[in-house]
Amino acid sequence: MRDYYEILGVQRGCDDATLKSAFRKLAMEHHPDRNGGCENAEGRFKELNEAYSILADPQKRAAYDRFGHAGVNGGGGGGGPQFHDINDIFGDVFGQAFGDIFGGGRQRQQNGPEPGQDLRYDLEIDLAQAYSGADVEITVPSTFTCEPCGGSGAKPGTSPTTCSTCGGAGRVRAAQGFFAIERACPRCNGQGRLVLDPCKDCKGHGQVRRERTLNVAIPAGVDDGSRIRLAGEGNAGLRGGPKGDLYIFLSVRPHDLFERDGLDLLVTVPVPMCKAALGGEIEAPCLKETANCDSRISVKVPEGAQTGKTIRLKGKGMPSLRGPQRGDLVVELFVETPTRLNARQKELMRQLAEECGSEQHPESSGFFDKAKSFWGDLTGAEGR
């Protein structure tokens, strides 16, 4: 008997993906349906089936690697391995290449109820809506059961007839060598019934397509990628099947002032230099929880505040979807240097500069002490 690895054209120790890829390629090449029932192709296909049924099973493969054919068929030539259900062996391999040829009894009955398709709707909201929650109206194109024909596809007053080719099963069998090949019925396209006098509204499809308007409640605290599922708001099912669902995927537009970091909101606020030096209060923007809520909040600036100083306001950030907790509003200060000073103001600034020493500018003093040491090192290096 030929070596199973040689039959499939793979090396010993190859992984499952390589094994399946090789089998799929060869099986499609030698499948009887693609070779007009050629006996050589049928024999080759049977050989490929035997090799793959052994090597795709980890236990049988281990036995074959150790003992050869004797490890899997009791001494070789004894009728070969037992074949499993063709659906189990080939279902995943030929699913794309041969559609429902290998469907068998595991396939859903084509003429039975069929659930409607799920729908996806991408919805963009702003940060204020994500913060407080909102009701948003959307328009969704969907399929509906045709009312005049009740979804049958037949003209009102008539009914679909049972397909005489498949007897209403939607599938037909044909012997192909040692296989029994099952296909969708070519006459009714797998439906099991024929619409001889179609409904004018749906053209025999049993469904019509139109837009509908829905009101979507956006919960407070949603973020980019949040998903809302509306059960039963998808496309209508076929032949009495249930409706699908509607999935709304949310994205939040960037805000001009705020950045979001988890549940925290970050905002940068300019502070006049004098107020940063002396301390005081400023107003910072905040998101409104309700329509009547103020969108400003008072922030106390400590004396001597520097650019980059942050002030955390507890509980003023985003709400959580999973509980009552809230994030914080983090206010970052940006100290603003005055511009376009008049002569009097410039003179006052010069006097202030003369009065201020190292104690009033500790950061500058420390920096220039380090700089002097750095410059001294450079001067010494140049003199050597």
C-alpha cells in the first residue's frame, strides 16, 4: 500500500493546516464530479479519502507513524480503514468549493422556517450624548414579510405548489460511484415548492424591502465600540421564521475641549500669569448632566501654579455603564504670558523682575546651576 503522506504530498510531522490544505487541493482536482465519472479519478479520490481519514485523526496518525499500515488496519490490506460519515470528514473541507453537495441530514431543511438576517447600523454620537445619554432617531432599511401574500410569494388567493422533482424536500440524491451525492433541487432551488403565480407586490419572494424609523435609547457612559442589540428588529424571517436582531455600533466624535481617558475627562484651561502667581479661582468647562445643568464649574488655582499643574474634580467625569461610579474631571492649567503690554505695564514688570530673586524662581535657579556645571565641563573639555 502507498504511504499516506506520499498520497497527500506532505511531509511527516506537518501540521493540521498543511494537511487539510493539501487534501482539499487534491480532492477538488480528483473529485468524480469534476472528472465526468472517470474511474481513475474515483479510485484516486477514494485513496485520498482513506489517507486523510487516518492522518486527520490524531490517535490514528500516531499509530500509523509508529507501526505503518499495520497500526491502523490490522496488518495491511484488510479492507482498509472504516469510512466515517462523509459529512464529518468533508463538511468543513468542501464547504466553500462544493456548497451544499455534502450537506446531508445535518443541513437545515431548505423549505422550513428560516430566521431573518441580523442587521448592523453604525451610529456616530457626540461626547455630550455619551455623557448624559440620549434618544436618537435612526432610519434603517429592512425586509418585511409581504402582507398581501402573507410571505408565501404566491398571488393572493393562490398557494405555492410542491415541487414534483424533490417531492418538497428541497434536495435530490444521485449515485456517483460509491458516493451518494445530495444536491439542492435544481428546479425549485432548494425551496421544496414552486410559485407558479407570483405575488405582484413581492415578485414571488415573500418579502419586501423598505425603510423604517426607530428610536434608540443611548445609555449614559457609552464609549467607542459600544454595541446595542435590539432583539427582533432585524430582517423578517422566511416561511414563518423569527426576525433577526439589529446591532447598533457606536462611535463617539472627538470633542473640541475634552479628551476621554476611561471614565476621566481631561481639559486644558488657560490661567492668567498673575492669577497663577497669586492664586484664585477660574471657571472651567464641564459636560452637562441635564438640560438645566450649568456647563461651567469653579476651580481653585493654588498660589504659584505652573503650566501642567492638574486639579482633579471628583465625580465630574463620565458615568459608568456597569455601576453608579463616575470618573473625574481633570483640569490641566496652562499659564498664559501677557502680550501687547503698554509702557506702564512693562515698567511694572521690570520692577517685579528686579524685586524677584531665586526664591521666587526655584525652577530657574536649579536649572541654571545645572547649566553652569554643564557649560564648565564643555569649556574644560575644549581647553584640553
